[in-house]
Amino acid sequence: MAVLKMRRISICALKKDRKAILEKLQSLGVLEVNHILEEDEDFHKMDTVGRKQGFEKAAASVDQALDILERYAPEDKSMFASLEGKKLISPEKGMEVQEERRELLKTAKQIYDLDREHAEQNAAITKLENSIESLTPWLSLDVPLRTSKTERTVFFPGTMPGGTTLEKVYEILAEKAPDAESADIRIISQEQSTVYLAVICLKEEAGAVEEALRSEGFARPSQTWEEIPARQKEKLERQTADCRGKLSEIEEKIKALASQRERLQIVADYYRVRGEKYEVLGSLPQSERTFVISGYIPAAVSDKVADSLMKKYDCMADVEELKEDEEPPVILKNNPFSSSMEGVVESYGLPVKGEIDPTTIMSFFYVFFFGMMLSDAAYGAIVSIVCGILVLKFPRMSDGMKKSMKLFFYCGLSTVVWGILFGGYFGNIVDIVSAKFFGTTITPPALWFIPLNEPMKLLLYSLLFGVIHLFTGLIIKGYLCIRDGQIMDFFCDVVLWFMLLIGLILMLLPSELFASIAQMEIVFPEWLNTLAKVLAIAGAAGIVLMSGRSNKNPALRIALGAYDLYNITGWLSDVLSYSRLLALGLATGVIASVINQMGSMLPNNVIGIIFFVLIFLVGHSMNLAINLLGAYVHTNRLQFVEFFGKFYEGGGRPFHPFRENTKYAEIKEETLS
């Protein structure tokens, strides 16, 4: 278990080599830029904001074009596409695409313009369809849907609230426009909420007629037309058909450009990488002829990088040890087994300066507890086989995904071991199948014991494993105190607590309470009982007297010590937290057994066998998914809350190297020779 040692590298070079050196460092991806030289009269920083934003805008426009392509011509991907990782391209192809970048930007703009035109045509179709819908109630009208006049008369269409009858309209006119005796009303069509009318009257009476009708909800149509409704509808339908034809043409044009997808992805990454380079370029202190770049680099490669740069370019690369007050970024380095658990530590917090990397110690407990919680050999075999195959089949999956797959692979192996110890194979499927289909019950023997038959035994072992886990955390805290020369802290915060806790445990084991829980009686010799009491009392007294040792006020010191002693309840709570090992272990077996029992209740015929298989597949798939999630969550909790709480704080800063952070493809990496 280790945190990689970091050094600071400072490179001073000629401006003529600036582009080449930056590209070299970016391709290596081992330097986190962190300048210690600020601007002064000799060194200043370039304003690269405009260029950087230009590259970012270009990358964003190509990303947008690729999103549009994905809508019209989705890329053919397998269901495991997320595991395949980024495409690997040769440097030659990368250079070829870079030379075509301006043409590809035009292609991206063409895709964007076609998509905008497609949206405009869709909007036009929607508008036309709305117009057709508004015309439909007027189709039987044989004059244009607009106000028209003759020498003596006026015609105007309109609508009234649903349920309005012709008699009702004439009653309204008789009551509110009694002088308008020439008005002629026709109902064109009716809907549940609207009645469509055509009104003809003398010019001089038109105002009074319309005013009378408006008082009862009359309204003119929102649109008017020069053609009669039937002809206008045909015209609108032809326009709609033309728009749909244009839509198809646009879609075909966009789909034809899908052949440029890979090149567009590469050029998007090119502009993205260029933007990051110019961001760094803008932070470099530069004089008239030179520039300086400084930052953190892993000690293991620092000398190689420095030598490589000095051999190839006219520059000076100085590697130095970090100062005492520097807080460098963190890179974890562990063995192949433990490295798969680094993501668990990272999700909690990387170690700060002075802390140890807990990954290796935690990894063994993590796999141990995970397997105990899932505790079914068949489930574990499925998880391990699936994860192992995926890791082998998709070697270019992201580092984070690969670590997760390996984590579950090892956890699956642990589950297989625990399942064999507990005799769990899809619950009790062997018993059920042998009894249902072969008339005899065959029970695979458990190498240790069956938890469903002896739950209290499992509880005791769960608490025992919890005590070992917690004591390991306290031992690590003691090691850190000794390493840092804090002998008094080691004695007061570690030794005294061990004395108290071991004394209390030795007092508990021969008690009646423990005997009633464990169904077994433990008898210690009298001297051991006396030693247990002495340890507990001495430990408690020492904690009360020494926990507040930093305070000179005696009364406050005792009060702080008594408060710290109260933390014994926290230890009790922590130990009881490990009962979740029992709970989840039993849950897996109980649910699996219930699923098997449900399947066995069906008749022993073809239909019964089919349903038995269906229940088995669906039920155990759900049980595996639920308990896999439960084991993952609760194993993390045991590490984060109970284990790390004893010695680990975290809060370190992750290493962010200056590298080619691409989104779609990666150029074959350059390595140090």
C-alpha cells in the first residue's frame, strides 16, 4: 500500500521549442502544472483566453453536430458499448484528420444548418396542420372564409358557444337588435364546444347584428382565406406534402454525412486538446525568449522525463524534492488485487500528507465482508465469471470501470468460498430439485455450518469479525502515532483504549448474558477475571485522566476525559453495526429459499417445469441484483464509518495531469524510452 512519491519539476526552455515541449508533456500525461514563479518585470503571462475559447467553441460545435448525427443516423453500438472504451487511432490518422479540420468544421456547420432547416420545415408542417384543422368545420361553406361585401349586403363567418341553436340565435337578434330584420343565419357545422355560423345581413345592420351576437359569445375566425375552405384545404395539404418531401431530403442529406462521424469525433478531440494546451500556455511565465513550466510529477518518472527533454531540446529541467509545507496531489499505487479497491478509497477521500494509504489493508476486509453478506456460491460464481469475461473481452474499458469489474470479480470469488462454507447454492435449490424431480432429498453439506439453522452462531462470528476489524483500525492509529514520534498520544489514545476494551470483552465472555446469547458457557480462571477488571478500570481511569491532557484546567481536563470515556457507547454501536453481516447473509438465503419453494409448489408436469424455470430465473436474478447492491452499500459503510473512523480522515487532492483528455478517441500513447 503506498502513495506515490511526488517531486517538483521545473523546466526552462526557449520559446521556439514551446509548442513541441508542451505537446510532448501533454502526450506523456505525467505532469500536473503548478507554477511557483509569478509574473514580474521579466516574466509575464500570455493572454490566451480568446484562442482557448475559440478552440472550445469549435469542439462544442462539432459535438453538437455529432449529437445531431446520432439523432438521425444512430451509431450501431452493442449493448456493451459503454465497456468498449475510446477508439484507438494511429498518429498518422490523427494527423490526416487535423489537416482536414477546416473542412470538417464546415461539415459540422452543414449538419447544424440542415438540422435547423429540418426544424423550420417541421414548424411549417405544424402550422399548416393547425390551419387545416381550423378549416375542417367550414368545409361545407362554398364561399371564402373571410368577410365579404356586395353593394347592399355583408357576409361574415363566426363561432358561438356549443349548444347554440338557430332559434336561439334569432331570439338573441330579436331581443338585442330588433331593427335587424334582414339578417340571415346559417349553421355550417357543430362540435361539442363550438357552433360555426355564417351571417348575411344588410350593410347598415351589420354592426348591430355582430354586436348582439358578441354579447352571447360570438367570435370571428382567427384566420381568413381567399379560397373557399375545401379548395384552401387541398392547397394546404399540397404544401404539407411538399414540406414532408423536403424533410425526407434533409434527413437523407444528414444521414449521408454520417460517414464523416469518426473524423468529426477525432477533430472534436483535437480542438478540445488544443483548448487545454492553450489554457496551460496562458499560465506559463514567459520572458522575451524563454518560458518556464513547473509542476508535480511522480518521482519514479521524474528523472526520465527531465533527461528526455534535455536530450531533445535546448532546455534545463530541474527536479527537486517537495518542501515540508507543500501538499502534493495524490496517486495511489497498490498490488493488482488491492488496486481494484482504490475507487472505494477515492470515493471516501484520498489520504492527506502524513496519512497512509489504507487500500491494501481495507481490501482484504472488503472482500471478506462482501462475500459473507452475499454468501451464496452460485451467485458468487455468476458475478466472478461475468466480470472476468467482461474484463478479458473489453481490454480498453476505462480505468474506473476496469477497477470496478475486478472488484466484483474478487468479491464474487469470496462469495463462492462463503457459499461453500455455508452450503448455499441458489439457496436450497439442490434440495428442492432432488426432492421434486427425483423423489429423494439431497442436501449439499456445509463445510462450516448453515446460517439458517444456527443464526446466533453467525451473529457471534459477525461481531467477532467486527471487533477484529475495529481493532485493526486502532492498531493502524497506534502505528501512525509511533511513526510520527507521538508516544504520549500512542499511550493515551491507543493503549488505554485497548486496555479498556479488552478488559470489558474478557469480563463479558464468562457472564450469564453472553452465555444466554451464545448458548455456551465460558469459565475463566480467577486470575484472568481479576486481570480483566484491572485492565478495564485502569484503562477507564487513564482515559478520564489523560484524554484532556492538552488542557491545563484540572476540572475541565477531567470533564473532557469523562466525555471521551462516554465514547465507549460509540464502540458498542460500531460493533453492533457488524450484525448487518448476519442480516444480509440470512436475507440472501431466505429469499432464495422462498423463490425455490414457490417454484416447487407447481405440479410436476411440463407446464410446471416451465413455470419452475421461469420463477427460478426471474426470482434469482432479482435476488442477486438486490443483495449484490445491498452487499456493496453495506460493505462500503463498514469501511467508511466503522473502520476509517478509527484512524483515517482523507481529504487529499487527486492528481490531475496535463494530458490529452479526449472524449471519443485516443491516439496511440507515446511512452518514455
